[in-house]
Amino acid sequence: MEARIGGSFTVQHEIGRRVESGLARAEMIAFPLLLLLSLWVFRGMVAALLPPMVGAVTVLVTFIALRLVNELSPITIYAVNLVTGIGLGLAIDYSLFIVSRWREEGARHGYGAEAMRRTMATAGRTILFSGVTVALAISSLLVFPLPFLRSMGIGGSIAALVGVAVSLTLLPAVLLLLGARIDALSPRWLRRAADHDARPDERGRWYRFAAAVMRRPGLVAVLAGGLLIACALPAGRVHFISADERALPGDNPARIVTEDLRRAVPEGSDDRLDVVVRAPRPAVRRYARLLADTPGVRRIAGVRGIGDGRWRVPVQLTQPGASDAALRTLDRLRALEPPGKRWIGGRTAAFDDQQASLVDHLPEAAAILTVTTLVLLFLFTGSVVLPIKTLIMNLLTIGATFGLLVLIFQDGRLQGLLAYTGAGGLESTQPVLLCAIAFGLATDYGVFLLSRIAEARRQGLGEREAVAAGVERTARIVTAAALLFCVTIATFATADVSVIKQMSIGTGLAVAIDATIVRAMLVPALMALLGRWNWWAPRPLRALHRRLGVGDH
């Protein structure tokens, strides 16, 4: 005899177990891989140990903070994956920003207090603005009452702020202790590469690439923007699904049993609505007959009293709980006039209410993203044009990423490579989650590039020259940071749960698109087209910016 267990509770328990085991597996892959890649990117063994150090401390401190928060408000297991991914990813970015600038200033002023002061005044300031932007972007998830998104908002924003704190305190202290020994234990060829990075060629290949882009800025902007829009088009036919047994691998016993039960016993609880009415029993019986005659209803399982003048009417649907047909039946049932106060529960109603909640709170979350990005980037640059451009480019990045997710997961492509079974849609909270995370991370790289362009302008370079110099000084760092971030976050795609795969691959795609098409092509092209207008602001706002004294100095 063989006994297997299925059903909704078993599926949710199995999803949680798979998330935990997937996290442990991802960490075992991520840390060694991160160390190996860091050896090449950071040009030395000692320097390569810094990102894992910053990442480990960030994740540990964030876990402690979440443990305290969990005492007040329960945190879902999914937040653990986001905290680890964001913590490691930002540790890579911020370590690379700090270390690269430290080497530049060390080559000019020696590895001492003056070099660190200049490093913190430039890269440190950029990291502070970037981290706050990422934290506020992810915190926009807190406006949604869904526990999953609230947990992600709490975990992600704490991880971003802790990452900033660790990068601006522990990392500088370690660098001062190391001094020139940051290149210790490095092969000679890596030392030469590190020395070259510390004294960058002002007209290197990235300078020439940016200059080539700016020779035909209109054409490049149209081509790059057109490519992103083309990638975004599949998002128009997105289909949302719930996180049910389809989130598990096709060979998982809990999924197999649940699907077998649904086929063998159509009257399962997942396909049932529970209608509760407070009214006299004769009126409830008449109402029950109306429910039974509604298209899409298989049968009514009687009228049962549950106390306090309330009656429960189990309604068996003809279609699975979260299907489009079941949702249309629910709309028809809700359109019926009840004889008294009415409540409708069940899987179909829960999914429909979740979708309605997402739609209702989306404008508030979008407003938070928009306002925080505009305000923080204005404070950083003193311009009103650059924040608006950043918003537009972020939307293009998110749209392209979302469209690619539809092509992959909804259309069932790359199932063998990514080891998942297509469910015909995206989990309904993914667009909101992806938008918040990708928005923050895209702004992260944008702030870093704009800081170096502004610095080049202050040194007296012309508009296009400053853009090319900024790209030259940041392109390798941004590309390397994006590569390390994508590799780190991609390790979470080894999880057996499709929701985690969608989140990790979506985040990786957003970072890759932003670091290549947007930062290397679209930004230089638009900066060249607008010229000095990039830095425009109305006179009252310019005065306010000078009075606040938070601009780039």
C-alpha cells in the first residue's frame, strides 16, 4: 500500500519547505561563486574577501532585525530569500563603489585619512543616496495589506539600510586598516590591473564607446528605446495565477496528489465557495435556489445554520478555483441581490479579493515610488529633468523585464533549462514586487553614473565630454557590479518553487537590462540630446537646492 498526502494545506507546507531548502542551496552556491568572481573583479584575494564580508554582516544583522520584527508582525518565509539576495547584491555594489574609489584616491594621495575622506565624500555620498532610494522604493510594498508583500517590503528595506550602514562604517574601517595591503596576496598581473584601474585612462574604450553613441544620439535613443518597448509588448497579454500547487515542480508528490484529486473528485474544497448570509431561513432558501441556477454552479450543498442568525450555503463550481471561468461565476454570484448581509469565502473569492486589493493600493505605491525618486534625485543632482528621465528609463526597464517574464514563465519557455513546469501565468504579486525592487536597483546604478558625470562637469569638461568621462569611469564598475549581482541572484533560481524563480530571474533581468542597454546606450544618447538642459531646474528650486546644501560638491 502506498499513501500520499495532497491538498491546499499540504501544498503550502511543501512550498515553505522547498523555499527553506532552496535558500540553503543558493547560499552554498552563491558565496563560493561570489568569491571567485570577486577575485577577478576586485583584482586581488584580500579585496575579493570584502564583498562576502559586507554581505554576510548585512544578511546577519538583517535577520536579527527581522527576528525582532517577527515578534510584532509575522514575516513570511519568502522574505528570507529577498533579504539574502538584496543583502548580497547591494554588498557587491557598494563594496565595488567604495573599493574602486579608494584605490583612485589612494593612488593620488596615499592610502590614508585624506584618501578615505575623499572616498566617503564621493562614493560614500553616492551610496547613501542610492541605499535610501532602494529602501524607500521597496518600502512602497508596505501599502499593500497582503502579508507576502508587507514581509517583502519590511525585509527588503531593512536589508538596504543595513547594507548602507555596513558599507559606510565597517568597510571603510577595514580599508584603513589594510591600506596598501588591499592588494596583498594578489598575482602580479592582478596588481597591474588594479593599478591601471586606480589610474584610469581618461579616453579608454568606454569613453570612445560613449562618444560613438553620442555622435548619433537620436538614432541610438530610438533603437534602444524601441528594443525595450518591443521586449515589453508581451506584458500586455499577461495572465495572473495564484500561488498554488502549480508553484511546485511537476514531479512533486503534493502537486501530483492535489491535481489527481481535482480530476478524480471535482467537488473538492478548492472549487467551492462558501456563501454566508444573515437573514431569515425561508429567504435564505430562496436565495440558495438563485445561486444554484447561476451558470457555472455545479450544485448547492444545502443550507446550514452556523449561529447568530447566519446560514452557510456551500456552492460547488464547475471550474477550478482561480480559473477565469470560476472568477466569472463569482462575479455573477456577487451580482445577485442577497436577502441580508452576505459574505463569500473560498479560494476563488480569496484570489479575486487579492487582485482587487492589489489594484486598489497600486496608485498609492506608484505615488511613493514616483515622489521618492523625484525628490531624492533632485536633492542629489539639483535638476528636475534628470529625475524625470530616470523615471521614464526605469519604467522602460521594468516593462521590458515584465515582458520577458511573460515570454519565459507564462509561455513555458526554457522549462528544461530553468527546471520548472509551466503554469500558464505569473503569480499575481510578482509585477508589484518586481516593480519595487527593480525600480530601486535601477536608480542605484543611475545615481552612481550621474555622480561621476557631475564630477566631470565640475572639473571643467564640456557636456558631451563629461558624459563620456563619466561612462569611462563607471562602466567597468557598473558592468562588474551588475554581473556579480546577477550571478548572485541567479543562484536563487535553483529553488524548486516557481514564485522564487520568477522573482530571482526577474530581478536579474532588470539589473542586466539597466546596466547594458540603459546605462551604456540610452543614458549617453539622451544626455547628448538634451545637453545643458539635463541640469535645468526652476530658479526657486535651484535656490532651495543651494540652501539645503545636499548637492554634489
